[in-house]
Amino acid sequence: MIEVKDLTFSYGKDKQALHGLNFTVEDGEIFGFLGPNGSGKSTAQKILTGILRGYGGKVSLFGQDIFAIHGQEFFQKIGVLFEFPYLYANLSAVENLNYFASFYPREQRRDVGDLLDMLELKPDFLKKPVSSYSKGMRQRVSMARALVSNPKLLFLDEPTSGLDPSGAVLFRKIIEQERKKGTTVFITTHNMMDADLLCDRVAFIAGGKLMALDTPKHLKEKNSSIPSQEPTLEDMFIQYTGRGLS
């Protein structure tokens, strides 16, 4: 589904953000891309989603180099949840979703009402402007926006940001449901709980370099140096990168 070879990117002289990343993501996999702020993970996702150009190396999605598929057909196959909700504040949840859904073929779209019901958006707010929503409510609408096109490949940037614990549990359940449908999910996050509970494999990135890539279980089993307790994924991140996530 995704193949990345020798990926580099620079924001200018002496501002190298990515240093030769190599990884693949299989069809139907939930893949976690984990690192602290400034690690290069969001830069890599922007390249994968076609937002950022001018990179070095090769990136293939759906078996094709992304330079060759940056057309309408490509964008109709992917859904993106941005870290900061990209919604029209003066429009309601329903109006926002109907607008974004209009960019996709009718037979591909999911029902807006069903999506918002699945995401448990409070009925009283369905037709109120997004400007009146809490951060968690905006995140729910943003997730609905990412799903409205019924994507084959779903990019999620900090998906549980701004959610209370019950909201985070709901999002993890929905992500699992998408995978069961055959959707490939690429999660960019510094939330190790999300990664540990959801991801088939995780990649640790720090300083624009890939430090480790394996299943959460294998990373914890083969690298533990903490004899008195079961290690966490964050313990392993610190072990590989020499730093925490904050």
C-alpha cells in the first residue's frame, strides 16, 4: 500500500527534517508513526498525502509513485484527519460534511447522518455552527470528514487529541472497524497508548531518522531492561531514541 525509500526533506539550508527514511505499510495494516513534536513525523505524513513536494527519495502509494497519481483519482482514495481540525467555523457539522462529501462520487460517499451518529456527536449541535463546538466535538466532525469518502487509505494525525477518555475509546473502536473493512490506516502520533492498543507495527522517529520498526509486542519483549515491571511502548521509545515524547 505504501512504500518509502530513502525519503529526505529539507526546509532550507541547515534545516534537514528527514534523513533517508525507509519503510513499507501493508494493505489492511494499522501502522503507527511515533515521535515527539519536531521529530519529522508530520512532515513525512504531508509528503505521503501529497501536500508537501520537493522531497528526495521515492514514495509509492497504491503501487504507483505519488508524482504520477496526484490527481483527483488519488485524492478520492484517501481520507485525512489533520492534527488541527480543518472545518468551516460558520457552518454546522452537517453543512461541513455535505460540502466535503460533494467532492466525491455519489456512490462512494457515506451517509452524513450515520457518520455523526456513529461518532456520537450530540444531536443538539448537529445544526449549530462549528464555532460553538468544543475541541473534542470538532475532532469528531473532523473524523467524520476523513471517513465520508469511504477511503481505502486513512491518514490520522493525532486522532485522539482533545478527546476525553470515552471519546478516545470510541475513536479506537472506529479505527478498528475501518481496518476490518480492509482500510489501511497510517497513524501519526506521540500517544503511546493509542499506538500500543491499535497498531500492528510501529515506527519510532526522532530527529528525522527512523530509529526502530516492529510490532509493539516484539519491541517490548526483546528490548526490555526493566526487570521489575512490564515495559511500556514509551519505555522502548526512550531506549531507542534517548528521549521522551514531550
